[in-house]
Amino acid sequence: MLVYAGTRAVMRLAASTLCPLRVEGAEHVPRDGPALLAGNHLSACDTFFLMAAVPRRLVFLGKAEYFRTRSPGGLLSRAWCAGLGFLPVDRDGGPAAARRSLALAAATLAGGAGLAVYPEGTRSPDGRLHRGRSGAAAMALASGAPLVPFGIVGTDRVQPVGCSGLRPHPVTVRFGPPLPYEGFLARERRPDGLATTAVLRELTLLLMQNVSRLSGQVYVDTYAPRARRRP
């Protein structure tokens, strides 16, 4: 809790000085209870500007690599991510890992938390909004939590890929109204009770169309390639 509060305080200071932050549509984010926030991903600092923009505490999904490193610097980063409450996600674990992530997210939302996710699965390599993966839609349909789209603008100028510090530049975070996905809940289900692939894809496309409108990015219906891992 102290790690999150301290990190948010530092980002609030940065957001009022070095990188002026403008928040639009904050009234669309529930003040309490379960909420699923889903939006674009331009920079490593997106998470921290979201923390500064939203007064309630948020839980974030983080790639499992953050929790596996053994280097001295990596151990410090690992402890920091754990202190922030990041939930580890194995992006290369196949369907079994995806089911574990879904169950973890559902339990988090069931506990009344606010969960923030990036449906693209990685940072945009070219500034465009890429096809969303179906995890956010699956989490929403499994939990019934409000699904709030958001668009972040300017963070790719604040912290470009390969840059470790923050550069002066304004940032805008826009939240849209929760998506009306009740009709999707009544659609056909798989034998295990989960939503079908067709339903997930349809809701994901609706989500990404709203994110595109909020971020101003051009949408391309191809997955963003993940950055190569360092050997």
C-alpha cells in the first residue's frame, strides 16, 4: 500500500510540473466496486499516468518476466512491482496460462478492485492502435464488471521506447462511458460456460473502436508484434 501511495504521489508531482496531465471523462470511472479499465498502450509510463489520473487504487496486469529476473536491479524491480500489486501474466504459457490469468482477474474484480489492462498486449510499435486480444472482453463477461475504455495521448513523447527517464510533454487521459455489453452476456456460451470466440472477438472490436476514438489513433486489425527479448 505504501509503495503504491508513494509512487502515485511522485507521478502526481510529475503530472503537475514536468508533464502536465489533463484528465477527461473521470466521471465514467466508478469510485468504488469492481471496474475494468481497458485502453491503449504507448509507453512504459502509461501505467503510472493512469495511477495519477484515477483517485482510487488500481490493480495492473504485469508480464511474468518482471517477477522472474534474478539480477540485482531486477530483484529491486520485482519487489517494486509486487509492492504496487501487479498481477503476473504469462504471455507465452498458452491456453492454460490464459485461463489462470482470467481466473486471477475474475477473483480480483470479485473483490471489488479496479483492474486496468492493455488489450493490445504490448506497447504499440508504430503509434497506431493494434488489434486487441480477447482477455479484457473475457474478464468483463466473466465478472460483469463495468468495462470502461480509455485513451492515453502523449506518453510516447514523454518516455519513448529505450528511454529510462521522463521528458517534458503534456499527457491526456480520456475515459469513455462503460460499454453497454449486457446483450453479449445473453449470447451463446461454450460447454464450460465461457463466452465463445465469436462473442469475444465482437466485444473486443467494439472496445478497440471506442479506444481508438478516445486516443485518436488509427486502428489496424493486426496484432502488435512484441519486442524481442534481450539474450
